[in-house]
Amino acid sequence: MSLKATDGFLLRNGNNMHEKISPESKEYGEFKESLKIDTETFRGDESWGSDVLMMLRMNEVKAERLREQVKGDDPESPEAKHIEELERRNQEELRRSFENYIALDKDPKTKGSTIFLMAEAMQDPSIREELSALIPKGRLPLSNRIVEAIVQKTERGEEFSMELWERMLEQNQKTFLEKLRVFQEKVLPELKQKFLEAVHSATEKGTVPIPEEKIRQMLDTTAFILRDPTAARLENNMGRYDPENNTILVASYLVDSYLHAPEWEKSVKQDKDMAEFYGDGGGKDRAEKYRKMAEHGRANLLHTFYHEALHMLSGKTVVTEYEEGAEHLADFEHKKIGLRHVGKKVARFRWLNEAMTEHVTTELTGDHDKKYAGYKKELELFELLRTKGKKEIPLELFKNAYFENFDPDQNEQERLRHWKLLRLELAEAYEHDFIVKLDKTIQEKGIDHAIKSLKEGLAV
């Protein structure tokens, strides 16, 4: 590919050249497709502890090959010594992962993450039986009680079986892989179809100004990864769009609740019927509990999926990096995603980008009361920004800027035209570069200060 210094968009950085290109370009599409393949190949089946299991299996294979080379039973042979070293490394690796797990439970910030692995491990009856022996008879062997018993055991200086720990990691991986299969074969196609239907029904309102076929194509060329619940909770992430890896992560515990929703709805009917037949007030309470669980199970996953899919659809500014003299692109960087812009030092307007994403998400899900919306403070500030100036800023200006791609083939005035129009409207409603000043205030003093300032009509 030849390089031209057109319109000042070709830049040099050492031996590398940078150029802004269209997110609609063929080379960007090919790059996204290659990222999707790499991600699904190398990251698609990761659960907490799977890296440990992989290392154990690799060392076991090496040890088995060495055993085939050993002549006689000489324990002092180089091969025998190497086998002994590999076995020692495996025990150390197991011990280290177990200690990490215990440390997570002892830390108040990460304590809630440990219950997931325990719950998955206890699905194996033999593991459940061994772990249940750790708690007093008569008490239900709940996952949190088992974790607490294991922590107390280690605090007393008692050993925990590494053979059992390894089986627990294996069961966790086995359960996760089954969930991954169900996600890929059943849940993900459902989510994609529901998203397309929601977009289609909202097209007349201009909620998502992108052709349906283009949306379908973008969904098909993005890698969707099911995130192990322990890792998802540690990252405090129900979902995440990662443009640099062309990936959308979804926490598996959301999928679990989504899949359980029909079962909970069946319980609603059963408890209602029992309550009516026997006049059981408790049955009505149970029915309401299951109704809420079913509603939350569906709504939380749909909201998270729609939110991350919208990040994926949002407009972008893409910068390519070429190695001087090379024929192929070295890398891509995203300088704009939706309303979030990446500067030389910091990312700007992240709060605005998340607020706009949440707003459009609730339009697609029909959650007009924003019951399942996250980013509550960002949404509050967004609404204040729209309405507290000298004039109200139309939602359409934000939407148009949110979905706008950088197009290098347009002239200077037309590039990111909607973002420029939004900046002008905000300047007229408040003052010159108000949105930049507001963003700086948030970074320096926090979003609560910004909300208070707009509510009270104070300078930010």
C-alpha cells in the first residue's frame, strides 16, 4: 500500500507512519476479522485457573516423554531429575493458585468473587462430598460456608489437599466450557436476533441510524467472549467492549440467570396456584420473588448486551500505524469511540459516551424508567447538560455525533460535522468550549461536583 501525505493526515513518529482511515474501509474490516479469529482461538475458553491447568498439562506431557527415554530405574539419571523438577513445579503452581484464591477471599474488595468457583466445583458429587465434610453436620453445605471453612483451615495451619484443589479447578473449567457451548449455540444467536428486532422496531424513530444489514455484518465480525464469573466479578464488569481486540465480553453469571428465567416463571405459576388453592399468603410472596428473579434474569443480560453492542456500532476515528517501508499495516488505534475522544494524555468525555450509550440502550429495551440502567450519575449529568443551559439541546444532536464515523474522503468542514455542530450548540447554550471545561472539572473534582454545579447554575 502506497502512502500519500493527504490533507495532513499522514504523520511520522520515528520510523512509523500514522494515517487516519475510514472505519468503513476494506483494510479496517480485514483487520477486525483477523482479530475476531485470534480472540476466539486464543481467549475463547478461559476460566479462572485455566492457565494453571494448561501449565500442569504441558508439564505432564513433558514428563511422560522423558519417562519414555529413561532406561532402567536410575533415580539419578538426568531424565529422572527433570521429571522430579516438573512434578515439583506443578505442585508449586497449584499451591500458588490456591493461595491466590484464599487471598481473594480475605480481601474485602474481592471476597465476593470466590463463591463462583466453589459453586461450580461442587457440581461434581465427589468433590461436594469431600468439601461438605469441612463443615459441621446438620448445616447445609452452601458455597460461602465451604469457602469460609477452607479459609479457617488454612489459618489454623492445616493443609488443604492440592489433589482436591486441582480437581476443583478442572470441574470449574468443565462447567465453564459447557456454559460456553450453550452461550455460543443458543444464547448468543438469541441475543443478536433480539437486538436486531429492537433496532428494527426503533428505526422509524432514528434511534440507531445504521442500516440493518450493516448492523448484522458488524455483529458477525465481532468476537463475543463469555467471561468466567470469578474474573468478571474481580473486574467489576458485567460486560465490556474492547475495540482494540474487536471483542465484547459478557459475564457468564448474567447468562446463567437468563437461562434460569423460564424455570423461575414456572415457579411463579406453581406458587400462585398453591396460594389460591390453600389461601397461602407465603405462596404469593414466593411467586413475587420468582417473578422478579425471572424479570431481572432477562433484563440484565439484554441490557448489558445491547449496551456493549451499541459501543461496537458507535462512530469511530481510526488511526493506522505503518512501519516505514513495510507493505502491511502494523496496528490500529481508536481515537474516537462514540462520544469518547482519546487525546495525547487522557481520554475525554467518557462519562458523556456512557450516558449516551445507556440512553439509547433504554430506548431499545423499552426501559423508559431506566430501572436497569447503569451509569446513573452520568445519565443525570447528561440530562442536566441538555436542559440547564440558555436553550435545550436536542437529543438528536448527541445521537448524530455518537454514531458519526470519521471519513478522510470528506473535506475538512464535513469531517465529524455532527460533533462540531454539537460543540457549537453547547457553546451557545453555555459558553465557548463548555463541554471541555465540564469534562476537565469531572476529571479533577469528580462527577458529583459537576452535577451540583449544573443544578445550581454555578460555573464549572
